[in-house]
Amino acid sequence: MPIRVLPITVILAIAACSNRTNMTEYRAVHLSAKQSLPIAVQMEELFGDADHFITHFGFSGQKSNTWNTEVYFDGRYTLTMQVEILINYSKKALVVSGNPKFYLHEVIKIDHLPDGRIQSKYGMNREFTAEEWTKLYENKGDFSVIGIELRDDPLSGFDEYEQGWRSPRIPISLLEKKTGPKRPDATKKEQTTDRK
Amino acid sequence: MIRISVWFASIQHRLCAPPKHRKAAGFPTSAERLESLSTTSGQWAMLAGAAMSQPPSQIPAEVAKHSQTESESDAALPQIGAYGKCIRISQELMSTVGVIPSDDDLSNDSGARSVDGSRGDDRSAGSYSSGHTQSSGDSRSTPHHVASTFSLDKSTDIRATLFGNALFDAFEDFSTQPKVAAPSRRQVRPFDDESKVDRVNGTVTGTVNHDDGVMGPMSNLTAGSLNNPFPTASTMVNLGMGGVASFVGLGLPVGEQLAPAQSIENLETSRPRLSPAEGPDVDVIPTDFVKFVAKSFINGVNPVGVIVPDRPGLPFPLLPPPWDYLLPVGAEYLFTATARLNALASVVGTIEAFNQNPQTDAMDQTYRLFSQIEASFTCDGANIGNVNAFPILDGGNELPLIKGTIDINGPLAARLDASTFEIWWQGFGHPNPLVEPGMQWVAYRTSVNIWHEVRATVYCDDQGTGHGGYLSFQGSQFPSHRLWIDGTKVDDINQGSFSDLWTASAFDWTFVA
């Protein structure tokens, strides 16, 4: 069929540019963060459950990709760590190329929209560095050591909120054995978290 | 090849045509929306990289911007041909006005905007640290805009306001290097204009008298057909000496009677006229800035969802490259829309993963739609004035190396009360013409545009300090949406199913519900 055969150059160009990956490769690259990105492992250790994902994984033409580790805790807060990485698809490995940044957000209001989506309003926005993370990790997730006071007032609907944001992502755990310091509520959360 | 050309032309035409069905199911057009809102909230005016400096009593009852008409776009297209046919002239004008100045060359530019006394070269990096940054009274930091009013000599039933900015040295050759030319030497300077509206043939003519004494002809502005209730004109004029001026002319509804007493003065006369050399010692009201950023981004393609009702799509043999290559083997034998949707999702979503999760308001390509409105205004006590809004738009990737479109309705502003303005805009975009056939293969759809819509506010407190807020934030059911005000994440909406892209809005069937 001429319409499918003629633009062979376009096809070849796309094929050359497209780093088609498969799920095995996707997981392998992410799991390589166990060695190359210990902070991501620490976050999962501390908070019990975490999303790990790479923005624009497999996209060609990316100078670098953004690694994300995101956790939801205390029924009100989200903590996201982002860092620029370089991916070697052939070796199924990544190296960190930037400085990690941490974003802590407090959800203050959750609305269930008629179409089933969830709209959230945010209060506190805080950013901190890897050095502050180290303090936080060494103190088992006590945010007061970096000058942040958290509210112990879980929001109604936070589980649905968390589910709404996590369900589109591919679950990956960097922990083989859940060791290391852990926030007091992390174990309980592990038992109650039910990802669909 | 003829079939290919015809097919692409058809797709191109469909995708590039501005939404023309805003009235479906009673959804108001932009103009109608303006009109209806103006009845409750006061005067409206367009803020297309332009000033709206009038105190409330001086603003005409309904100064409005309407959605760009095709005739206007067509008239302007020859000037912006290199921009691409999918981008409407109004957006280009606004985007150009809102181009971010470069780091170095603004240091000598008198008209550049500033934040906290510094030059405005860090705006894209989210350097606004608070919601009400003031400019320390430095008059040079205040954007210079001139909004002059002109009206027909022979009639009082049409009136238009001409807004403009002059960008000097922004482009060496506007016709051939419009978009890639970095604004390495950009200035925004005020200008005077003397213009006339000829209602009969619908053109605006005049001359531009710049501060630096350069005189340049102003080309004809298409003022819109007389059938258009909101005759609007926009164009960009090469002023010579490397300068470009953008103009947006606004007209009142034909037949709208205005008393002569409501004539607007040249706004530049209402405040000290500054030469570029003058500066901090001039007593002017400090300008406040608030930056609003909305992003629509693809968290992931799951859940895929179900297309209801099941319906046919573009026959597989008609799929152009690269789709016939990208889709999995056997895709031509998938007979339900949902099965085809899952095949498409396997290509675009789960493996080559978007996983977009923007944490800042930076224009960093980790989104599908990016719309930024930079609002500037002055607070005279609790009274707000001199409201400006500059849009900056960006469209992100849909597939590796393939970017989608971005467009905007608005920004529009309405005075809510003496201390508050509302700024409304809707950012929207549709797939790249290379991508859309894959979507049409899944199932025919009209809802090609994803969107987000913001009703933001800027207001002054009793201490004369400016703030930003928002009244509502909405977006299409797919993808996710997030809103920042001055770098602070304030709101987001998680996404529905991937299949929601095939559900048209009840208000506009070219938009996703």
C-alpha cells in the first residue's frame, strides 16, 4: 500500500530517534537507583511506601531526565524529591547529574469533583536540600530538626487523593528488606495502603 | 501522494481552525462571556500585553476583546507566516510582548520591567519570592504603555481603544526570524499614536510618534467586520531601526452609545511622562507583580478507561506514518474502540512514560500545556489600577520529538470592586497533526483540545500592598492540572481516564469534557 510504504525515510528517522523500551528495561533502570540514588531508598525506608518514576523515560532528545520519588504521609502531606539524572539505556543504569531538591506540600482542602476526579488546595510549600534531608533521615523523619512543624490532623479524603495521584504510575519498590530508620506511622501505613 | 496531501490538508484545516462552536449547547462565546460578566462585575477590558490604566469611572462600559476572527487572522498571516499556520495572530502578539528579556542587555534598557528593583531577567526562573513584590518606587521599572483612545468623527456609536507596546531591537528581520530571534536587545518603550477608525472600510490608520523621535508608518489594522459586535484589530508593525510595535485595537459594540464625557484621555498624560533617563526620584505609584502559572501535564496514561459508546475510527490503512509503524502488530484487527485505545496506550503511555510531575512553575517542558500570566498593577491605598497581564505560553511533548499546540483565550480582566480585578484565561491545545491520526484511529472524535481555565484575582489591601489569588481553577478531565501563584503551588486536579479524551464537552464539542 503506497500510503504506508512511501515515506520510508520518515519511518526510519522515527525508528532511529525512538528509544523504544520495554517494561523489563523500565524496571531495571529504576531499580539501578538502589545503588546510584540512595536518597530515594531512604525515603522509602522512612515513609514506608513511595512512588519512584522518571519523567519522560524513553524519550529521545532528552539532555537529562528527572527522577521523582514521592511519598504521602500523615494524612495531609506530600514530599517529592526530584533530581536530574542521565540514563544509559544500554546498560540499564542511571547516574545522578544534579542536586536533589525536596518539595514538601501540605494539602489543606480536598474536593471530590462530580466526574470522579479530586481537586486539592495547598497550604504550606517548603523546599529543602539534600543536606537537610540527611538531618531529617538521621532523626527518623522528625521535620522539626529542619525547622518545619507538621500538623497532626489528617484530612478526610486524603486516601482517595493519594490514590488518584498514584494510580497512573507504575509501582516500583527500591527496598528488598525494609530496614533502616522508619517514621512511627510508616509501618501502620504499609499495612493499610492498598494500591489498585 | 495526492491522497496524502489532501488528507493532511484536511487534518491541518480541522486542527488549525479556531474553535468556532463556542455556542454549542448554549456555551457563550468569549465575547458573550465578557458581556455577561460585565453586567455583574463592572467593566471589562482586554489585557493583551497592554495596559488598562483607567480608573473605574473612566473606563467605557464595555471594552471587550473577542476571539480572533478568521478574517483578522487571515489578514495578518502573511506577516507571521514563519510562525506557523496553527498559531493565531493574537496569541503571537501577546506572546511576543511577553517574551522574556535576556540576562544582559536589559541592563541598559530603560523600559524593562523589574522586580524588587532588579531587572526582569529572572522572571522565567520563578524568582518572584512573594505575592506582592514592589518595585521600590523606581519609575523605570514600571512598564511603559500607552493606551490612547480614538473615535469616529462622524459617529459616536463605535469607539475603539488602541493599546500598544513597542519592542525595539527584538528582531532583526521580523518576517524571516520571528520566533527564534532571541530578544537579546529588547526594550519596551512608550509611544504616542494618532489614529482614526474608519467605520466604513473597517481599517485603522495612523502614525506612531516614538519617544526617541522616530516616526514610522503604522500599517492598516483590520478593525473587524461591522457584523462583529466587538471589532478588534491586531497587527505588528516594523518601525524601522530594528523596532517592532504590536497593537491591539478594541472596539465597543456597534450601536453602543457613549456619552462624550466618557471619552478616555490619553492615559500617559495622567501620570508623569518619563524619559528613559529619568528614574527613582520621580514620584510614581509602585507597581506590584503577581505571576500565575497553570500547567496541564500527563501523570501517566493509566487508567486507560473505556470509550462509550463504542464507535469506529479512522481505518487502519489510512493511518499515516509513523502510526502504522508504532502501533503493535495486529492493530488493524482490533474492532472495538477500547481495544484500539489500549493499543494506543501501550505505545504512548506505559513504556515510554510521561510521568510528568511538575513541582515548580518553571517553563521546563515537563508538561503538555503551560500558560503563564504576569499581572502588574498599582495600589493607591486600597484602590487598584494600571492592571496589565502578559501571557507566556508553551506547549510540551506529546511523543518524543513531537510537540503539541498551545493557545489561549484571554486574558480578560474585570474589575470586581475598587480594590480587586479578576483576570480570566483559558489555555488549551490540541495534538500535533502527526499525532491526531492515531487518536482518530482509536475512535473518531471532535474533542481535540485539552484545556485549563483560571479565574485569578489581583487586589490591594488597606496598606496598599498588592496580592494575588484565585477564584476557581478548572481543567479537562484528562490530563492533570496544577496552578501556582508566585511560585507557590496552590491547587491541582488529578486526571481522569485516558478515554476521557474522546468525551466532548457539552459546551464546546472541540474541547474535552
